[in-house]
Amino acid sequence: MTLDAILRRAIHRAPCSNRALAREAGVSHQMLAAIVAGRERATPRVARLVAAALDSWAARCAKDAAAVWAASSRHSS
């Protein structure tokens, strides 16, 4: 699978809008839209920025999920 295809799939699967992902990654949303549409090629730099943004969300979501699991265990019915 090419870098373009992998990045497109990651963008589609992101737990947010393209604009939010672009903002978190520090790239323009127009660039992400062009990559998704196949009008632009993904560069390794943009791919790394998007990957870092997704990693950041994953870490925050995992921390929140752990807190919810812990709270739900304490409040079992």
C-alpha cells in the first residue's frame, strides 16, 4: 500500500473532521482535502504530522477511557 493510500485511510478513519485533524497536525485542511481527493501526493512530513496528531488523540482517549472504566467499577450496580 502506498503512503498516499495509507494516509487517506487514516484521514477517513480519524475520530474527527478533516479540519480538526489538520489543525491538530499543524497543516492546512485544504492540503488534507487534496490528498484525500487524490489531487496532491502525501509527503513523509505531512504523514508524520498526521500520525503524531492521531497518536495524541489516542493517548488522550485511552486516558479518558481508563478513567471511565475505573469510575464505572467503583459505581457498579
